[in-house]
Amino acid sequence: MTSFEKQIEWIEKNFREIKDSEQVSLQLKYATADNFMNRDVYQGFDRCFVAPIAYDMFMRACEELKRKHPTLKFLIWDALRPRSIQAEFYKHLEGTPFQNYVAPPHPGSLHNFGMAMDLTLIERDGDYLDMGTGFDDFRELAQPKLEQQFLKSGELSNLQFSNRMILRNLMEDQGFKVLEHEWWHFNALPKDQVHGKHLILE
């Protein structure tokens, strides 16, 4: 039984589920072997949950997507994640140059509170919008804080940057904030408003 399945009733009571819809497709990467751990970390659990605050914010983003970009959909790669899984991620990268890409299990990633979402945009036929890198790409090219540098060098094209900005504007207009080193990661609230104040999934 997975960490999720042991607590499913508690999760359903305290978090909100995002399902496939006209504006949303799910492809939870850690429920597959296509991730930096190279294994199915969630052991097949592929339901997508977020905190109620994040859910309301994301539903508004979906309405904005429908209005402004009717040919596009959100593709969600990850959302609520148990702290026990966070500890596995952190241990896997600890002592490597990529350690900073994973928050330590204490006080926890905002994913552990259902306050973070990893996502991109796709066309309705399933084609990905080109963002310059894929998911969980640990190269500097994935970092929003370095985008101007890579635009100048030509390593990030104007189209790739424009696509990132479509995603970023949709999310940030509803209150999410992009993580400075992952273009796909958005936090619903700042850490100091989450740690110790909201429920965490152990």
C-alpha cells in the first residue's frame, strides 16, 4: 500500500482533487518511471490533489486559460506529495550538485502541503509547447532567474520564452509564484505562510 493509499480518506477530506477536464490533463510523472528517480515512486497512485486555497486559485487560472488561450490545456506533472517521498528525493540528490532542486523534508516542500504545482501547457492534440527544457531538467537553462541571460546567448529562443510567459502569466495572475530555478513549479503561497500553519501530508 502506498503512502497515499494509507491516508486516502484523510486526503480526500482535507484536500481538493483536480481531474481531467476541458482545460486540464494529468500526467503525474512520479507515478511512472519517467522521472529523475527512474522509478514509479508513487507506486501507481495517479490522483492529483492540492490544498483548497491552491485549488480555487488554479480553477481561476483554468477559466483564464479558456478565455485567453482556448486551444491550450494545462498538463499537470505533480502536486500534493507525501513528506516521506520528499525524504526519498532529498536523500537521492543529497551531496550532489543538484541538491538544491529538492527541498529538505523538514520543514518540508510546499508540495507536501498541496501548495505547489508542477505543470506545463499543451495543445489540444497533445503536442507540448516548447519551453526550452523538459520537466525536472536540472540545467541552468530551466531557471527563470537566468532567462534573460539565455535569451541573449540564444540558448533560449524567443518562442520558448514566450511560451513560458503564457504559463507564468496564467498562474501568477491568480496569485501563484514561479520558483526561480524551475519554470514549471508554482507556489500558491509563500513558505512563511504555509509552514506550521497548514496541514502537511506525512
